[in-house]
Amino acid sequence: MNPPALDFWFDFASTYSYPAAARVQATAAEAGVQVKFRPFLLGPIFKAQGWDTSPFNLYPAKGRHMWRDLARICADMGLPFCQPDPFPQNSLLAARVALVGLNESWGDEFCVAVFRAQFGEGCSISEVGTMAALLAKLNVAAEPVLAAARSDATKARLRSQTEEAERRGLFGAPTFITADGELFWGNDRLEQALRWAKHAR
């Protein structure tokens, strides 16, 4: 019998997806749940709601609280924290590279590394050099991966995944979806999502 499963949906520009990505694998393993990383783009979903940027930029008081809250969460978890500038960053390239990696053995580790580079070290994840450096740390040759990330097939796959996210009712990240379609939004809902996943057969 297959183990219970949980889809972890995220945009690399999503602030609260940083701590979620850092803890989801270990937390899920402890619960006996298999996690699947699902990168997508929040931009088209926000645009459909009439937003041209993150709601944390549109509502300054909410944004100020979010940055302080995220700093506290990272401190509690022992994660490095550095507010990226600009925010949100363009996550298109990182998402495409991640899709290539998720077809191979290094995808999950790459995703965690992208979040740490952006929110822990202040790196620009839109730059090819950043992607190449992260791949090098994983002992992955950058040139063929970047070529695959720019391919029509990978571009189509990311569009399809983003469209699936919208169809399934995603409006933010991180979002966790169980095998029976139950949706949980937010880093603080991970444990609840895992408990539900264990009964979603």
C-alpha cells in the first residue's frame, strides 16, 4: 500500500514558503507522509485578482508585520534571514530549473537551497549566475540544466502546473493539498495537513 501523500505547492518568491520548505521533508517523514514539491507562479493568480504585486506590498501594514513575523519564525528555527531587495523577486527561472531537477534526484534539495539563497543570504534568484552557483553546490552541471529549463517543454510544464494550481483553488503559498483534495494554506498549517493526509486514501 502506498504511503499517504501531500503536495507542497509554493512560489519561490513566497516569504512563508521559506520556513515551510526548510521543515516540510523532516516533518513529513516523521509523520510517515510522502511529500511532492510543486513549484508554480503566483503572479498569474494575483493578476486574475487585479493585483500587480504581492499583497504584502499592496497593504504596507500587513507587509511590515509579515517581515517581522518571518524574522521571528526564522530565529526560532535557526534559519538565516535576510529581507530580499527587490521583493517580490522574479521566480520564473528558479521554478523552471526546479522542474528539471524534480525529474531527477536533486530537485527537492535544489528547491530548499533556492529559498535559503534568497531569504537567508539575499541572493537574486532571477540571475543565471545564482542558479549556476546553487547547481554547482549540488554537483550538478549547470549548462545542460539551464538549457533544459529554457526549453519549450519546461516552459509549457510550468504554465500547466500554474494553471492546475489556479484550478485547484490556490490563492497563495505555501499551500498543502492532500490526496483527497483538501487544501491547507500557510506554513502554520503543515502539521494539520499531515494529519489529514494520513487519512486521505
